[in-house]
Amino acid sequence: NAIIVAIKVAVICLFIGVGVAYIDPANWTPFVPENTGTFGEFGWSGVLRAGSIVFFAFIGFDAVSTAAGETKDPQRNMPIGLLGSLAICTIIYVIVCLVLTGLVPYTQLGTAKPVVTALEAHPQLSWLKTFVEVGAIAGLSSVVLVMMMGQTRIAYTISRDGLLPRLFGKVHARFKTPYVATIIVGVIAAALAGLMPLNVLGELVSMGTLLAFATVCVGVLILRYTRPELQRPFRVPFVWLICPLGALACLTLFGMAFREHWHLFVGWTLLGTLIYFGYGIRHSKLNKNNA
């Protein structure tokens, strides 16, 4: 995974370093195009709509927390890994977008391969297309690896709490990893990727993650006041400000995608609810301890 990420970052730096010389600042005017009259079609509603979609690019960071049990000195290294990678990647995203929209007008970038489209507009940059395509493959591979690892650890933890069958919590004798959960999650992910449009999957994943993040923000705030005695190796600073703003931002972006795909999200949520009330609530260790 480290090798794949190194390839991806190298290609990004190459694209930025070469492409910056061909930027036409006129392409940035207007910086926020006027709304066409349709909600989410340019304008500030378009910015919010785009935010809910591009949030998919940020969901890999929460996977860092799922590896806390396999990390040396997690109290120190987890916050550094999360906040540091979040800041670095955000800066890279912004710079790439500036270069991309500077190479060609934004109206020409609504394709399946916008970076290649921008390069094709400049024949002298055609040699860079192959590097970009390799970088795209590397980027997708690294995201899949990280998200699959994160999801299997989540299933493993939920299983240890009794909310999923014990099968998900089985650990490989040699590699010490939740191998059964890895196989099951891999099969489900492959089936969804093969049977559902990727743009719909991306928005559903963003919606689920946004709602989970909002729940975490609210939960942290509530626990700070209801369970002040809990040991907290890492404490969220300015919790009374950060948590409400975090929850509000997540729910606002969630609403953008929910307008179009609410029926799919509700159906997915009902399936999870059925699993919980059909199996989880009866096998929950917390429920048994409180009984």
C-alpha cells in the first residue's frame, strides 16, 4: 500500500509541476459560476452539492482509526496520522483542482476522465497521459485496500460486541487478521461494484459516512457531559464549538445527496435495522451485562 501511495503522489506532483506552466487564469472567471435555476447546478447550491459528492474522497481518513489496535503509541500517533493526512490531502486536492480548471474551462471537464481530458487539450502534454492513467489505477487500488481493511476491522469489532455473528470475529491463526470478515466484505463489495452504478454507490457511501460522522460529533459532546470520568487519552479541544459545527456540516452535506437517493438510503438503513433487531440486540454483550 505504501508503494502504491508513493506512485500516486509522484504522479500528482508531476501533473502539478508540469501543468502549472500551462494555466490560463481566464478559466477561473467566474470562480463560482451562476446558478442555472436548478438546485445544485452551479452557484452556491452547486458548491454544497459538489461538497456532498467529493466527500467520498475524504472517507479514507476514518479508516486510520480502525487500525488503532495495531498501532504503536496510538494516543500520540493516531491524532497526528488523522489530522496530518487530512491537512496534506486537502491542500493537494485544492491545488490539483486549480491546475485542472486552469488548463481548460470547467465546462469541458464533465467527462469520465477529466485529468486526461485537460491534458488532451494541450498536445505538448500528451506524454503525461500514461503517467496519469497509471496514477489513477494506483489511486483506486490504495483506496480499495484501505477501505477494505477498515471495514473488516469494523465488522470484527462489532462482532466482538455481539452485534454480528461470531464468524466475523474469527482471527487467522498465522496472520492474526479477521480473515473471514475480509472474505465476506470483499465478496459483497465486488458484487455491489459490479451491479450498481459507481456514481450511486459513491453518493450512498458518502451519505452513510456523513451520517456516521455527525453521530460521532453528537456522541462526543454528550459523553463529555454525561461521562466526564471516562479516561480520554485524546480530548477534542473546544468540544462545545467543534462538535456542533461538525454535526451541522455533515448533516448539511448529507441532505444534498439525500434529496436524490433517499429511497436507497432508507432501504439500506432498514436492512441494518432488521439485522440489529433480528440478531444484534439479543446477542449484544452490553445488553447482557445490563440485564
